[in-house]
Amino acid sequence: MRKALRWLLALTVLIGTMSTAGAATAAEPEANGTTDSSTTDSTTDIKDRLLAVPGMSLVEEKPYTGYRFFVLNYTQPVDHRRPSKGTFQQRITVLHKDVSRPTVFYTSGYNVSTTPRRSEPTQIVDGNQVSMEYRFFTPSRPDPADWSKLDIWQAASDQHRIFKALKKIYSENWISTGGSKGGMTATYYERFYPRDMDGVVAYVAPNDVVNKEDSAYDRFFAKVGTKECRDRLNGVQREALVRREALKKKYEAYAAENEYTFDTIGSLDRAYEAVVLDYVWGFWQYSTLKDCTSIPADAKNATDDEIWTSIDTISGFSFYTDQGLGQYTPYYYQAGTQLGAPTIQFPHIEKKYIRYGYQPPRNFVPRSIPMKFEPWAMRDVDTWVKHNARQMLFVYGENDPWGAEPFRLGHGARDSYVLTAPGMNHGANVAGLVPEEKALATARILDWADVTPSAVQDNPAAAKPLAKFDAKLDKRNVEQERTLRP
């Protein structure tokens, strides 16, 4: 293949020029994608072309300089195996630059943002972006909701139908991407429809192959960061359980003031412990080592308010209420049926202080929704990736707990990579990799999108994003959701 041969030549140059990375620079075209040009129809406005897709309807168009941004609904079957058994409206967005540019297919694995945003691969390739809301996250939920139709194959099939519908408009190369559950989603999509995408960039994607074997997380927490930081965090977490009764009174008042209820999880006491046990995990997921200075250094002598504030800032006492859990019912349903969920030990806390431990996803989903775990689902994906990965990039953060169980590549993988950004958390990205790996990842993404500048073909170490950074479009601060979920 032309691209494979080109890369072999380029890789030889890259290996020989690592020490001089950055000496040359890639071309950086202006983001001026207001045109609606098309090799097949240059006169029809892009909005009309999108709305000509059967099942597509417009919610709104929002202006953004250099782009057209559309919020759309797309009619999907509830069950892709039995399309006649009903449909629902799935929300998607299109950040349109030009049909002559590549397209990035993005999903967070949760709700879709209706504010114009550009994922890192979209900036790198200077392309269009199609973003999909995951099925069963409102408003993309069938009514009535048959929860048995919420699984990774059905969701991958949603993406497949969207791709087939829009490929007729955006005919250049496509790359799928997403972070966390979105990275998992991009991986599952590749497993079930490996011929759709020209590349996959999966960020911080957990890979819980055997749900009952979670010792990797315990090993992670025993070594992450520094001993001083770990001791501070462990001390506050333990002290919050030692002072359970006193702090629960504060929690009761807080819940009453905000009219919070606890029917799903079962009790305020269960919710309190769940929030406290999320604390250390939540810190490393969303914070960095330098943030340890904000953690009380002497937990035993800290005031109740200091302990409460630290726990609430990182974990969030509102989350395990009915009002907090409701938005994430689809995630916890999937965690309890296919994705799996971590369970960790707390060697720094005496057993007498822990009543429930890490609670299973079943406790966070209303009992009216039946759940049954399928242990083969993640094993299948893991095996497939090891032996069949083609043009896939996995990026992890060194200090992110979710990376303790990553995807790994086997002998069958081709042109695929697992890279780790030093010191980074759940917001790890290509930009955070060491220079050599950053250049490698960027060069591969450009190649998969078939937009590699000639300078980068000659010297992959010169690879950098084709589009200039935009502070609004490229806002990538990891969004803190204050709960133990990817």
C-alpha cells in the first residue's frame, strides 16, 4: 500500500532525527472553512445537504467563525437487529469546515455538547467533526426505554449508520476519537465495524477485561505521585469515615436544604460512604501532583469543615443523591451489564470504619431496570484489539487511575500504539506526550487522515497540528464530574 510504504520510509527518518525534533515545521493553513465546496455538488448549501439525509432534522445552527455548526436529530432504530420495532431521535452535531477536508467522528460516550468544540484530532487534521450523543442519554432515549437495547454493539451500530449517511457528503478520510468512555466507544466501534474508519484515537480508555480482578488499581494507588501526597489524601479520607456521625449531620442538613433524596442508592449513609471512598480516586483522576498542597496536611487536627470541604470539592456530596445519579443511569447500567467497574482496597482504613466498600453499579441504577452482567463482552473486545488493531492509537495519563487497566497490543496489531503522557491525569492527550512520541502520534494521525504535509512525509519529527489553536474551540480541560466513572 502507498501509505504503508510511505510510512516505512518516514519512520526511518524519524528514528534518525529524534534528537532534532522540531527543527522543521509543518505547514499550518488558516482555518477558513466557510466554503461549502464539493466535488459532487458545489452549489448546494451544506445545511441543505445535511437535511437531505433521510431521517435528519435541524435543531439549530450556531455561528462560529471559520465553521458552520449544526445541532441535529437523526432517526435511529431502537434495535438495529429489528429496525421495524421502533425508532428514536439521536442528537448529533456537525462542526463543518469543508467537505474536502477529513472528518473526525467524536463521542464522549455520554451527552453531546451543543457548544462548538474541536477534539484534538480535529485540530491536528484541520477537519470537520461529527459528534454523537450516546444512546439512552437524554434526550437521545427511546420512549418507552427498553434498556436491553443499551449495549456496545447497538451503540456502535448507531455510529455506523451515521457514518454511512454522512460519508456521502464528507467523502475524505474519517478518524474516530473520544476520551474515557468515549475512547472505549471509539474502540468498540472499531471492533464491530473495522472497515468504517481510517484511524482511531482513543484517549484514557479503561479496559476492564476481568471484572472481578482489580488488583491493578491497588498497585496503582500504592505508588502514584509521592508518599507525602498519598499520605495527605489517605489521612483526609480516613478521617472523614472516623467522623462519619458528625459529618453525616452536616450532610443531612445539606440534603434537606437542597431537597436531595437517596432512593436509588438506598440511604444517606450509603451515599456518604460512597462519596468519601471516591475521594482519593477522584483526586488523581482530575488533579495533578502540584494540587496536593490544597489537601489538609494534618487530617486528625483539621476541623470538620476542612474535612467536609476537601471531600466535597473533589468527590461532591451531591452526586450519589437521586438527583445526581439520574443523568448517569445509562453509564451505570452499562457498567453493570458489560463494561465492568473497579473495586479497590483501602489498607489505610480500619475495617470497622468501612460498611459497604466500593458499591456495585447495580446500587446506582433504579431497581425497576433489570440488569445482568455479560463477562464475555470486554474479553471479546480485548482479544480483538490485541490481534486485529489497525491504525489505532491509545493515549493514557501516567497518574490517571483509569489507566491502571489499559488496552494492550499483541503480535497481530499493525500500525497501532499505546502511549503514556508523563504526570498527566484523565485529561491526557497527544500534546502531553514526550516530544518524540508527540511527533510520532501527530504524524500517524495526519497520515491516517491522508493530509500529511510534504515536510512531515520527509521528516515525521516535524509533525504538528495543521490548524492553529483556538482557545474556545480547543478547550480541553478535563471536565470534573465528581464521581467514580470514566
